[in-house]
Amino acid sequence: MSQQPITNLPRFDDLATRSNLTNSQLLVWLGQRLNPDSPLYNMAMRFDIDGALDVKAFREAISGVIKDSDTMRSVLEVTDQVPQQRIVSSIYDYFEFIDLSGFSDADQRCDDEIERRTGRIIDLSKVNFDCALIKLGTSHYVWFFNQHHCFTDIASIELIFRQVSNRYLVHISSESSASTSDAAVLPQFESYRTAEKFKHPDNPAPIEDSSTNPSTPIELYHNKSGSRDTRAYRVQTQLGEVLTRQLYALARRPEFSTLSLDLSVFNLVATAFFAYLHRISDDEELAIGCPVHNRGNINLKNTIGLFIEVFPLHVSVDPEDTFVTLHDKVSAATFQHLKSASAANSEVDAVRGYNVIFNYITAQFADFGPYPCRTDWLHNNHIDPQHDLRLQLFDLCGDGDLRLCFDVKRETLDEMRGNDALFHFVNVLKSLLSDPGQHISTVKLTGDTEGQKLLHRFWSYSQSTVESEHALYSESVVNRFRHQVKHRPDAPAVIDQDRSISYSELDHLSNMLAYRILNQVDAPKLIGVCAARSIELLVALISVHKAGAAFIPLDPANPDTRLQQICTNAGIKLLLCHSDQNHRLADICSTVINIDHTEHGFASQQLDVLPEISPEDDAYVIFTSGSTGEPKGVVIQQGALGDYVHWAARTYCNVKGQVAEPPASRQGCDFPLYSSIGFDLTLTSIFVPLSIGGCIRIYPDDRSAMDLSIIKVVQDDTVDVIKLTPAHLSLLTGMNLTTSRVHTLILGGEDFTTSLAQQAQRIFGSGIRVFNEYGPTEAVVGCMLHQYVPGEDNDVSVPIGHPAEGVNIYLLDSASNPVPEGVTGEIHIGGRRLASGYLRQPGMTSDRFIPDPFLPDRKMYRTGDLARVNRNRQLVYLGRKDSQLKIRGVRIEIAEISRAVKSHPLISDCHIGILQDTDRDTFQTPHYCASCGLASNYPGVSFDDAGLCNHCQDFNSYRNLAAGYFRSLPELQSHLVELSKPKRGRYDCMMLLSGGKDSTYALYQICAMDLNVFAMTLDNGYISEGAKANIRRSVADLGIDHEFVTTDFMNEIFSDSLNRHSSVCYGCFKTIYTLAINHAHKLDIPVIVTGLSRGQMFETRLTRQVFEQSEFDPESIDREVIEARKVYHRIPDKVTECLDMSLFASDDIFNEIQFVDFYRYCDVSMGAMYAFLEQHAPWTRPEDTGRSTNCLINDTGIFVHKQKMGYHNYALPYSWDVRLGHKQRTAALEELNDQIDANRVHEILQEISYDDGDLLQGRGHNKMVAYYTGNALVSTEVLKSYLRSRLPEAMVPSYFVFVDSFPLTVNGKVDHNALPDPRNERPKLDQVMIPATTENEKMLTRIWCDALRINQVGIHDNFFDLGGDSIVAIQIVVRAGQKGISLRPNQLFLHQTIQQLALAVGSKDSTDEQQQSADQTPFSLLNHDEDTLKNLSSLLDP
Amino acid sequence: MKQKLVTFIQSELLNDQQSITAEEDLLISGLIDSIGVMRLVGFIEKNLETTIPPKDVTLENFGNVNTIVSYLDSEIATI
């Protein structure tokens, strides 16, 4: 398309107001306006009429229709860019009669003429259709009719056809009159159009969930289109009468039948289509557009004009779906959409927002007049540019044979692939018809021919071609080495800094060690080698082979436990090691040979004959981390290793054969040995040079910074070929190595991105050869290869290309069918270069090494890696099958995100991490303590063998001691009496009455003590009516004064409390306490009585640590509680912001008003409590709340807490109730596992203006974090908006973390575990982050970071803005104390930034003053651990 | 309800071009099609603030206005 896009069009809604076209018409007009040279809206029909047509009558018939239909006479006038429909009284030049009957090639001429006309642009300012009658013979006419979609649809064309046909009949039967009385009643489009224009749909949003309205188009075979090119093609096939009958039969079956057969057929075919789309895109959230004829009544059915509207069909496909389960979803979605579909409801976005359309056309064309007629819908070879694929399903002639068409945008798929695509869909539909119970993931997409074709493309091994050369390939690496020894004995084989040994020396030394091995009694076949990278290591590896054994490399850099685990798993008896490693494994291996000094010692050994090496002998066992976490040993045989080395040498060093060469070192074949020997990637750097006469340069372990040895390698510039991981390569970014000797880089081990390949070219110059080698350890280091081609490889990742010699790659679906090009499949590796299995793991071996279905008697290895074939017919690696990341059903391409992040000018490198919420996984079923029922997902809980939790175990140890904390009811009475003297006001005490059983019971007991009691209840807006009634009845019954208090700010407090504590109770209780203290002060009440339960006291105050003190002192606990109260009320939050806090400025209030916890003085079982209330009080159980609460917002708090924290906030309190016998375990568990109505939660959260978007969206989803390096830290907001313009929303990471460099694992891959957890990131503050400068500031910053669990704190950041609270304050005090800084919690509230605090502790006076006051009020809990501290600060919490 | 349905069908589905009786076949006669019935379902759901399960939308229940009303009477309590 050559024309420039038109950019200055009015907006759609503006057009809609100013134009008299319907919205559907406007959309079509707009599409045409944007593509003025494209006939994309031509609806062209060809009717082949078999009969001696009366041309004049035909013409009359058409004229009649034109005369009677306003649509036929409509033209468009465009003024000021706005189209207006105008009806003209008559039109001209609409009909042409072409007589081709005289031509011998009439058919061809006719086809040409029709093709020309189908592609002709219709000038809507003159006429909206093109009509021609072509005579091919005396009884064969072709009526060509082509109308612009702006004025017609398929039903309209059917109507025109019928009208013309009927009128023709009238004309030929009654010569007398041209009047067409019966056909004349054609309803006019005008009335519909006007009505539609002024209609205000009362339900304007027919889409039930607009948030899921996906902006992500379905990527067909993973091809993006995105272009505005309209060129397209149609591929089509007949379903066939048999299958069509089957389809109709299935549609009539009760489980698939709906209101009408058409709708049932639609649902069935849509089901197959969704299954197909899922299979070729991997997407699980799929949305397509479906045109409906929108002619809801007979009147509209008889109106010529454009009525169709597109309704969106959105279905969530589960890969586990069968056709039946998917059909249920499809029919439910259809039902939902059609219910709300009505005229003028068409969503503009619905038409434009979907790149895939399914159009089921039910129109049928009968005979024309008295003559048989065949109807064909001609494709105009263009398509709406936003559409990539349209499935058209119709049976225009009513033959009982449905036609399936794929209209495909040419840019998306070429015609050959389009043909395959239609075939794949037909296969899916056939599968549905033959077995609706089939799982959609197992449907075979390809036919046998295509499957064979696909397979062969990735085969380089077949039985016949290869066996003959087997000996050459499978020759052992030792023999290859010996060959080099013979040819170049004096050439250097290994250079380790200032030491160097030649090929003959290496041969000799390894012979010596091999003899020593063989001299062992029962020389084992499996030998551990544990040594740092050194000459001795290489001697050892070769000697093991020479001794006919296999080595197990043990990298000394690994932790002891890992090495010991490997030795034990492998049953290693003999270990070759450096003496400094001796102690680590001596316990496990019975024999250890020291290899420190290979030069000396065994020269005089008896020269036995060394064993022959057979290709079936084991060569090495490498342990890889399995997904289970248990390392598994991969056993590789000599033949397979030799095979790999042979291929690698030829590929990377251009060494073709083993011809004799000059006795010097072979040029261009020197490798560095700098990576871990526990990693099979390293074997390339050892055996390839030794087998071809190259030299190994050793870079010893640099324990502190192993990562950096690659830098040393390139700086030294003594090697030619480097095998490295992408993470290694990115360490070289920015270096200029264009003059380096290195000619080849072999990348392996991780996904290799194109941007990194480009970097390599910049670093080493354009002459560098960059290979991407793919292969699991199970297929010997590398089995697929692609050489990076700059400019050609432009996808996100460099392809992994094609199989190596002797290797077959099969890309298979879950039912082991070959997948088509562009469809994701699992890589299976066959051929001759496979591991023999896993050491001592026959089960795992047979699970992963399965019979090769394509080569009899061979095995193939199931990799668990996903890949697909790209446009260049190379394989592209897509990641692990078991760690596929999907966010909201869309598969996330990590590499694509990473590339987008890196495109930001201030960012140089990026690594995407996935935060799996495993540590707070709410979806795993927890198990529960056998005694108290505490769930295993509660933080820090552990269980003993009997299934008892640590809290129960602890409690058993101090249960008796704890009894000393509790008192009796008489003691309460005397205590209260004492506290209320001298009498100050009217009341002796205030009771906090929630209206629940506990506080009501307490109230009754206190009133029995002959005290003047005032009761107070906070009405937080969510107290149940039942509870309020209880309260009113109880206080009336007791005859005491009572007041409901409240605040206007309750919702803000709830919302704030949810933000800070994931709980509504925290804010509610702080409000109660604050209002109570204010109220008590006003009424001069000296005591406030609470209904805190014993469980809550144990939970918060009476913790294990308290009883570990030398002496248990209840009074010190009381003192601490008072201290905690002071802190608690002074923590700034919504409560302190909204309520009157003036009383709390001074400590006096805490002396003036005392708190008494009723249940410290009273132990009563739940049963006794209920019995008492039943007998003595007018109290009944409220029925309008959840189980044991009076508060209707409680469930909301629980829901949020579970979502955000992953466990129930009542888990611990209830466990205490159970432990103390106040609640039954089963009842507690039942209550904790109650389902909470998420909709109700959502409503309440809206009421209190809490933004739950994150909460509801984040449920169960993994979150992404982008770690990046670069010039400077970029704000998260900036990065997010930058990425939103480049990526779909689902692909924008949630977190961004700036790092200096990426930590690497010992194998040179980015170490995910060592990257910081961004959930610990400094929150977004208005305050610029200013780092600490003074020593005090730095130390305090570290302490704050530690306690706040964030990675950065600026010196001006406010403690509370960072999420600090009393818990954290106390932790900071403790940690500061450990570092010799004396702090009190109050200081943190006085000095709320690092800078202020540093000044405060820095000034000598202040320190003294603080020291002094700290001495005066000993904060004994400072010695407790964090749990206690946490409990302390929540000790006012219920 | 019966009258409401008749009115809705006449005005919304038949554009006031035709009047119907409560006994008149809606679907079989081709008076309205399955999409029309769906709209009718939408209309009922909205009016009665109820949900009609897809499996209930059958020819037996939605054949004519009378059958619809008796279906609603028996299945939907709110009438």
C-alpha cells in the first residue's frame, strides 16, 4: 500500500455525533477512508444461473429493488471529513450486460472480468454497488453483484438476491404489468438508521467484564503483525457432507444443544476454534470478535442495509480443558453476550479490538427464479488491517456441506502456512467431532505428511547414514589426546601461570596416576576428582579415563554439604584430590589419592598395560540440580563424549580430521580453563583443545570473585576460543577487545539474547564468531547450534538453530505429536549422543529417557525445555516447561521484557526475576498442629514428630510458671476498689463493651462487685444490629450508664490500618483505646477494664522468652505494657491524625488512667460463659454476623490479611484459645477456613475507599522484578510509563531494582537467590534519597534497613513513611544497643529521620540524658528476640 | 409480567410492526430468532433482577409468552 495514513480524521465519537451514519456504517467508512486504495469492504457475489435468462426482465427486477430500497439509492457525501448518507431518487450506470457467449475462452474472460470488478474500488459518492450480468452461453449466465459493506451485509445480499429473483418471476409470468405488488413492501433502512441514531441504549456496556477486554492480540503461530497492510488471501476447504452431518448431529445432542441448531453449531465450532487458537498461541485468555446479524425481528430481516454488529467472545482456556469443558465455557460466554446484545450496542472497540474473527453465516441462496443457481462469495484479497485471521463458516447453497474459510492477512502468515493453518484447525474440529471428551492439549494439529516434513527438518541422524562412521565419531578423548601426543609431543598442552607442561609430559604424568589407580585393590569404575583448576586436575581427569574409569568432577568451590551429598549419592570410594580438600570428603570416600605433586613419586612404578577404552564405558558423571532440589548424576559414555568433542573441534576450531600436522602447537585452538569443573560447559574447554593439539590456559579459582576470571582471560589475550555463559559475556560490556586473539565465542548454559550478541560484536569487533550452543547435560554439553548472524537474527533471543551431527530434535506436544511451525513444543532429543541415564536412578531414567517413536529401538530424552520454530526455520529456545511464567493467562516472554528495559537510555543491562509467592503461598493446603490447630503457613511455626507446633511445645514448658501471672476475682474486686480511691468522679471504672459474650460476661461480673460502672462501645459503622441490641438490653438490665461513641473518620482509619497492618482491627482498637482514654479523662474515671482474653495475653505478653528470664516477674511485664502503651499511642497514623491526641503529649495520662484486663482475674470456660449469659442476661447470639464476631468488617480484614500476608490473622489467637481450652480445635479450624465472600469484601473495601486493585489482581500471580545496571537509578514511575508504551500491561514488571552488578553462581549464571527481594525496596517517597555520610548516619542506616527490611534509606526519610511502627522501633532500639548505640523507642518518635536521630545520639548531652533515662526505666525486653518484640508492640492488640 | 413481555417483544423485537398474543409461537414461527430470545432473557433478568441459567433457555420454556411466564412462575421465586 502506497498511500500515507490519514492522521487528521475527527475522533470516532465526534464523527458519530456529526454524521448520520450508524456506528457500524461509520466504522466501515472509517476503515475505507484509512485504506482508500484497498477494496477491503467489497462484498462480491457470483451467481451462476443455469437457464435462458430474460435479460430485460432481469434488469427490470433489479430496477425495482433499487426503486423500492432506500439503501440501494444511498450515496455518501463527505463534508468537513464527516460522511453523510443521502438518498437519491435515481441512480445511473449501475448495471452492465456483458455478452461473452461468442468467445471460445468465455469462462476465462468471465473469471478475469469478475476478478477485476471484485478488486475495483466503489465510488460511494455515486453508487454503492456494482452489478453485471455476463452471458456465457444461451443457458448460462453469471450475475456478478458487488456492494460496499458500508451498505450491506450477507443477510442483506441474500435479501437482494431473493427480491431480484422474486421480481424476475413476476416479470416473466405477468407480461401485463411491471408493477410488483407483492414484492414492493420493502422496509426502508432509513427508519432503522434514524431510530438507531437517536437510541440511547439503556445498557450500554454489554461486555460483562471490561477489564478483561484484552488489548493483547492473539499471536497466531507467534507471529506479530501490527502492520496496516490490508493484503490478504482466502484459503478454504469443504468440511464434507459426512463431517457436516456429524457436526449437526453433535449439535443436537442434549449436552451441546441450545435454543437453536445454528447457535449450537456456532458454539461447537467456536469451541474448536478457541482450542485451536490456544494451541497455536499458548494464550489462555482469548478474545475474538463474532459478527451477529442483528436483525432481531421480521421487519429488520426484510430491510436491505448494514446491520451486522460484532460481539466479543472472551473465553479463558485451561490447558487441561477437554472439548466438553471448553464448550461449557464457550456456550456460557455466548449466552452472556447475546443476552445483552442489542441494536446500537455494538462496541466500537469490539469491532476494532480483536484480531481474530469467527463469522458463522447462516444465509442461504436458493435457486434464481425458475433456474438452478450456484452462489459463491468472492474474496477481495484484502482484510481489515487490524484483523489477522477470520474464520468464515457457511453453506451458501444449502448443500449440507459446510465450507470453512480462513481469511488471512498476508503479512501474518504466507499462503503456504495459511493452508497449513486451516488444515490444523480442521484437524482440531475433526477431533472435536470424533471425540468431544478429548483433552485439547493432546489434539494432533499436523497431518502425517506435514509432521514428517517437520521432523525431517531437525533430523541429522538416521540409522543408516551414521553407523558406518561410528568408530570415527565415538573414538575416546584419550585416544584423540594420544594421537596429539604422538604428533606434537613437545607442544604445550597446559599452561598454568608460570608452569607449563607438554603433551608428552601430560601423557606421562597421567599414565603414572592411572597406574596408581589401577594398583588399588578393586579399582573402582567411578572416581571422584576434587581439585582446584590446575595442571594436576587435568592429569587426574585424563588418568581416570586411562584407568578405564569415569570421573565425577567435584568443584572445591561448592559447599561441603553439596560435595558430600554427591559423594554419598554416587557411592564414591576413591577420591583424587588436592591435599587441601582432603579433610572435606575423607569421611565419605574410603581411599584418597593425593594429587598435589604429580611430577614426583610414581616414576618408578611398574608400567602395566592400560586398559582399552570402549565407547560403552562410562566417561563421567556430572551432577546437576534437579527441579526437586536433589542433585542427579548424569552418566555419559566415552563414545558420546568423543562424539561431542569431535563435532565441537570441527565446528569451533575448523579442525576437520586427524591428519598429521607439524609438531608445533596447533594454531587457533587455545582455550581458557576458567569455569567450574562441576559444570559440563567446562568440558569443552578441556577436551576439545587436548584432542586437537591446542593448549589449555588455566585460570585458577579466585575464591573471592570467581566471576572476574573471565575478565582476566580476555585481558591476558592468550586464547583463541572461549566457552562462556551469557552472564560471563555481559561482564565484558564496555571493553574494547577488537585486537584480541579470540576468534570464537561459544555461548551456552542460559538464554542468549540478541542484544548481548550485538554487544559481543561491539566488544570483539565484527570478525568475531559467536555461537549459541544449546544442550542439556543429558545430551552431552551441546547438541544444537546456531551461529549468530548480525542483521539477520533480530528476534529477542538468538535461535538455538539446528541439531548437531548425530542429533535429532523433535518438537512435540503433550501427546508426543510433532507441533507445526510457530507452535510451542517440548524439545526431545534423539540420536546417538545421549547420556545413558541417571546414576542409581532407574525410575528417573526411564521417565526422562523414553522410547524414540520415530527411530525404533532408540531412546530420546525429554528435556522439559520449550521451543518453537521461527520464520527462518530455526529453533528458538523459550525456557523451561516447569517454570513457564504466565501472568493473567498470557505467557510472558522474559527476554522481550528484558530487551524493552534495556532499551531505556540510562540502563545498560537487565535481568528479570520472578517473585514466586511460595513463602506466602495461600494456595497450598496447610497442615495443622495436632493439638491447637495452628496452621503450617503461620510465620515461624515448626512441628515436632508428634505434629505438635512449637508454641504448644513451648507452652508445655512454662504453663505452670505462667499461672503466677493470673489472679482471682476477689483480687480484682479489691484491686478495682483500691484504684478507684479516692473517689474522683461518678464512676469507679469504665468497661469496654463490644457486645460479644466475653465483654458482656465481664461486665456482669464487674457490676456484681458493687462498683459504679460506665460502659462504652465504639460504633465503628459495622457493628451488627444483633450485637447492638444485645448491648442495649444488657446495660438496661444492669441499669448502668452506657454510651456508643464514634468518629467520622472510621473508614479512613480502617483503610489506613489495612495499608499498614493488613488488618482492620489494629486501627479499630487504637480508636477504642484513644476514645476510651479521652472519655475516661473527661468523666474522671480512673480505670478502664478490657475484655482481653487469656489467649491474647499469652500471645502478646506471656511469651516463651519471658519465662526464660532468671526470674519471672509479673510486675515487670506490667511496667513494659505501660511503656508499650506510651509508644503505641504516639505512633503517627490515621488515628493520631484524626482524633484528639492532646492528652497523650505527656506521660501523665498513663498514670491518671489505669488499665485492668478482666480475664487476668477470671478463668471461665466458653460453656460456662454461655450458660451464665443464658441464665442471667438478656443476651442472644447475633445471627447477622460471621461466627464469633459482632463486627461486619471483620471478614474484610481477614480476607485482606490472608491475601497480603498469606495466613489468617486469627490463626495464632485461636490457637491460644484452643491451647487454653476456651475453644474446640475443630471449631476453630472450621471457623478459620470459612470461605469469605470476595464480592462483599470488595464492596466494603470500596465503602472505606481502600484501593484493592493490587490485592485482587495480585491474587495468585507471580510478580516480575527487573534488576538493572546502568548509569543511574531511574524512578520506578518513569520506567513503568516507559515500558507501558512498549509492552502489554501484563508484561510490565512490578518492581525495579538498581544493582551495581549481577551476582553470578559458581557456574557463571546469574544467581537469582543473591539478588535483593524488591518487596523490600524503599517505598516511593517524595523525599529524594540522600545517602548517609557520617559514621553515625551510616550505622543507623544499616540498622534501619535491617529492621525495616528495605534495601535503602535516605537520611531525610521519615521513619513512619518507610513503614516504621512500634515493632520496628523496638527492633531498632535493640539492634542499636547491640552496636553500642543507646536509644529509647521514644527517641525514634522525637527524631524521625536518620539525620535527626544521628544528631540526637551524636550529641554527648543527649546520649547521657538518654543513657540516664534508659537506666531509670529499664527496658528489659531489649534482650528479647524479634518475636517477643513484635508481640510486645502488639500487646494492646486484641 | 405477561403484558410486560408482550410489550417488550412487540416494541423491542418487532419494532411495533406486529402485535402478538401470549400463545403465539415465537421461535418456531420465525417471529423472533434465537438472538431475539437471548435479548428477551436479558430483559427478564434485568426486570426481575434474577439470573436465568443457560440450560433453562429451551424451546419448551421460551416457546411463547405463556410458557415463559409459567417457567418463571415455577422456577423463579421472585415473581
